[in-house]
Amino acid sequence: MKKNHHKNQKLHLVFLFLGLLASEMGFTQITGSLFMLPNNFYSQIYNPSYMRTDKAIEFSVAGLGGFSFINQGSFKISDLITTPNGSPVIDIDNFYKNIDENNFIRQDLAVPMAFVSIPVKKGVYSFYYKENFNSVLKFKKDLIEFLVNGNIEPEYKNFNSNAIKVLTTGYREFAFGYARKLKKKLDGGIHAKLLFGAALLDADNWNYGIETSNDASIINFLSDGYGHLMLPIPIVLRSDSTIHSIDSEKAFSKYMRAYQNSGFAIDLGINYRINKKSSFSAAVRDLGAIWYSYNANYLKQNDRYGYIGFDMVSAVRWPEEAGYTDPNVLIDFLKDSIRNIWQPHVVESNFVFNLAPKTVLHYQNAFSDNLSLGITNQSSFQKNNFQNILTVSALQSWPNLSVFENMNLHGVSDISLGGGIQYEGDFFQAFFATDNLIAFYHPANNKTFSINAGICILLNHKKAVDPEKDIHKKGMKKRKKPSKGLNPKGNKKLPRIKKVSDVFTPGKGDNY
């Protein structure tokens, strides 16, 4: 019996992780090295003060715009899925031995669906439309301990999951931006963003417990938690306001048409050129919120059920006897009683969800025409969750090609090595970047990795020319024509004297 219990709990854990990975992927940042490229259209999206150094028009559409994906966790997928005999299996024991007391997994997927940047006389106007999917799961080791040890122990060990937290959001943003030179060395920019929430699950401090009395006369099943839920598809409720089912027909199309829950946010950024070789930039993003009123629900659990055993007395009688109860009825009653403990109650209720504010600090210094070094710090704040990524980058640049390498510190312990490349021709820009190159060989064996990629079309793209290197087609520098009245060396040209009377006219009484 314990084997079956253990097997079922493994299956539940698999569904838990697959559901997390397959639903919505919270940090929404890009590889830090991209902030060394002001002409990169992703860096312009994530710092509104960044603008092109030429007068080119940029635009990109869905498909070309690429994507930005980041995965972070306190554990590796290979800790959960092992291959002892060559075939992958769920290894709960190995997972339990390798995880920390407090664990998390964060995922983010951002897809730019449209982007355009148009230079004007005093600055640059920009617009982009981006889809965002974010998810964070936090749990304690106690949750996995129950799956390993179970509850049917000689000492009747109790169990509490202890504050499970799940935050999953899906929303879209339409940003209108403007950047310009504020002073000779200072650029500034702003994004004003319209937001539309398409899906949300915010389950905070959920706890599931089993408490067994010392004499084993009763087992109490406990649940407690609260949160918010918004789905673009119908939710079918039971008479007691618990969730019976969810109508998932045409879920994707309904998700893409979800514009009923609106919000607003702004991004602010600056870029300061310290001198000819070094610069500093900073940005604060996602200062805003989404107001949920359509299909918005409040979730709550605070239930308790005391299980005293399965009474079979009324089921073993003859059907004709008084007090007979069909065994199937007893089983259904028991299942419903236990099930209700784990089912949250749903009440329609409007709520406001604040976005996670994010900051970007970046410094870089050019050691030569081809080599620059930089350091970038990105942070995100969401309730009690704080995430930080520190990146040290090296950039090698040529007329059409940029190659960079980076070392990344995630939190205080995980270090990864990444890199990337950007090509910019006369008519398009294409780039690829990651913060963990090793993850391409074995992603399941890495706690964190990110991928950023995209293509942008360029119009009116004219490369800047250094006046000191302006050479004629024949390879000679253009000689400056002397101005009228000047000799070739720039001195005043003296009139040619043909005779004395040209400069002196003798008057009366003068002596020769």
C-alpha cells in the first residue's frame, strides 16, 4: 500500500512541474552584455534612453522580433530526472537529497510582436508591442520530504507543506517612447505603457497539512491559503463555490483577445557619457499596475477534515437490512469530504496587481577602438521576492560585427559564462545572446540560463564617417581652397606693385 502511495505522489509531483513549465513562464530581463550596444533594439526596449547613433529607422515584427527567455532555479532538472539505466526516470530520493531547505524556480518569456524607432530633429520616437509570461514557484524541502517518507510511519509523523507560493502572470504591453539629448553628455528617455492582463494566478502562503493523533484515532487533513485568480476562459463552480472544471476550448484565441483588464506603467532611463571612452546608464522599469475586473476572483482556503477510518459495517449488511449503505456511496462520500479540503473557494472580486519594479545599472569603458569592458547589475522586486544578476562583459567591435563574452553572478552563489554576437549590415540587424553557453550542451544540468535573439530591419541606414578619415575616391584628402584675398598659406594677399604711383601720389611742395 505504501508503494502505491509513493508512486501516486511521484505522479503528482511530475504534473506539478510539467504544469508550471508548460503554462506561463518572473524577471523579464535580457543578457547584460546587450546594454553595451546602444544600437541594439532590445537594449532600447529595456532602457528608454538608448537610441541609435545614426539616423536609421528601425522596425521589427512578430517572427523577426525573436524572443527573450530566462530560467532560474535553486535546483537542476537533472536532480529530479535521472538516468540510472540509460532511460530517464523520476528520482524523488535524489531530488530530496540535493535540494535546499528553501527552493524556487523562476521562468520568464517575453516576445516582441512589433517594434519601430523613428528619429526626429530633437530625438527619437519609438513604439513596441510585447507579450510577457512570468512564473515563480517557491516551496520548502518539507513538501518533498512528505513524498519521500510519507505519513504512514510507525511514529505517525505529521506533515506541513509550509508556505507554498505560486505567482503566474500573462500580460501584454504597448509602449510609446521618446528619447533625446538633455545636455551635451546626457541622454534621457521615457516609455509610457498600456498594459492588458490576460491571465493571473497569485497563491500566497498556501499550506497543506496532515496531523495524526498519538493514539492514531484520528487524522486531520488541513489546508490554508489565499490569493487571486483571473483566466480568460470560463470557470465552472460547484454549489459550494469550489472549482469543478475549466472550459479550455479555444483557450489560446481567448487569451490573445483578452483586453478587458487594463493597466498603466512607465519606464525611465538616462545615459551619461562621462568622457570619450566611458559612459554610465541607468533605468527603472515597470512602475505601474494592472486593474483586474473581468473574470477576476478571490481565492481562499481554510478547511479541516477529521478522518476516523472507513466504516464498513453498514456496507456488509444485506441490502434488505435496515441501515444498509451501498459501498460506492460510502467511497464517494469519503472522497468528496477529503477533496473539499484541497479545493479553494472562489468569489468574484476585483483586485489590483502591481508589476515587479526592475532596475538596470550599466557602466562601460572603451580601451581601444575594438575593445570595451562593462559591468551591469539588474534587479527585480516582487513582494518578498528579490532577484539580482551581476554581469561583467567584454565587447569586441568591428564595422559590421560585434562579439561579446560575459560572466554572470546570479544571486550570491551561481556563476555562469555566456556570450553572443551581433551583425549589423546596411539593411538589417541580427543578434543572439546567452548568459550560459554550457546550457546548450546540457540545459537540464544547469540551474540558470537565458536566451535572447532577434532581427530588426533598418531603413535610411547611413554609417557615420569620421571627418578626419574623409578620403576622396582617389585616396587624397580634400584640399581646402584659399579664400579670396588670402595666399595659399592663409596670409593676407598683398597687391602687386607695378609703379610708385600705384601706392603714392605726390602732392604740391613734395620733394623727390
